[in-house]
Amino acid sequence: MIALTIGGLSGTGTTTVAKLLEKCLGIEYVYTGDIFRRMAAKMDMTVGEFGYYVSEHTEIDRELDARQVELARGKDIIIEGRLAGYMAFSHEVTAYKIWLHAPPETRAQRVAGREAKNIAAVMEENKKRQDGNRTRYLDIYGFDINDTSFYDIDVDSSIYLPDKIRDMILDDMRSKGLLDGGNGNDQG
């Protein structure tokens, strides 16, 4: 087994799929968004305010990134985070890298549903956040979040249900010799 990273924009289903993989594989799951949220709360800021603050204080991004790389080295773990796959790739950490994507409308509907918000407002928030993150990642790392070329698998989560996505990931891992299929924890 190796580290798994799972990333995607807000509303693509990364948390749902990560939790399904955690249950199936029986390995630790870390959501980097929780770390970010705890840091925001510690500074008495909303996630949006903290995101803006971080854009002016890149040392916070670098601290989060270093934690992701450290977690992925030599450990069976699932790391969910928008940059988790890129961090593994750029630091040459052996990891199976997953990216989920979905059309902006689908993502907005999902976020609006779980947060009881207006879809149009969420569309605007998502776009603003995505544009801001893209600019920040380009400035800090020279990395374009739209570049998915280094991922092992890239799945459109608007087409498949979460259980099917989990199965697709596990099947792909098996085909690459990353799962033996008989370890008892692999129930996919």
C-alpha cells in the first residue's frame, strides 16, 4: 500500500469518496481542510477571511504543504486536499494521486444543498475562490490547479455515484499492482 491523495474543487465529492476509501481500506484519513479551518478558528477568522490572509502570508501555505508531504512519506494514509496530489508529485513522494472534477453547476448545487445556500451565490463564491486559489498557487508554486496531467486517475463525479468512483479507484490501483485485493480490509 502507498499513500493516496485525493483532490478536487469544492463540491466534487472528495470527502465522500475519501471516507468510502478509508472505510474500505481501513487506513488513516486526513482532511487538510480541517487543518486550515482550525488555523482560521485559532485566529478568529472565517475560512474566507483566513484564505485572504494566507494569500498575504505564504508561510502558512508552506506549513500546510510540509505537513502533507510529511504525512505521505512512508505511511498508509489517505490525504484529502486540493494540493495533496501536487505536493506528493512535486516532492517525489510515492503516492496514488486521485483528482475529481465536475461541472461548475453541479458543484454549486452540491455545496448549496449541504450549506443551505442559494445556488447562484455559491456559483459566484466558487468561482471567486477557484480564481483566487489558482492565482495563489501560480504565484507560490508556479502550479496551475487546472493541470491534472500527473494524477493517476481523474474522474468526473457528476457522471458516477460515489460507490462507483471508489470501485473505479480500487480497480485502477489493482491493475497497477498497488492493491493485492486480498488483504481483508479491501472490501471494494
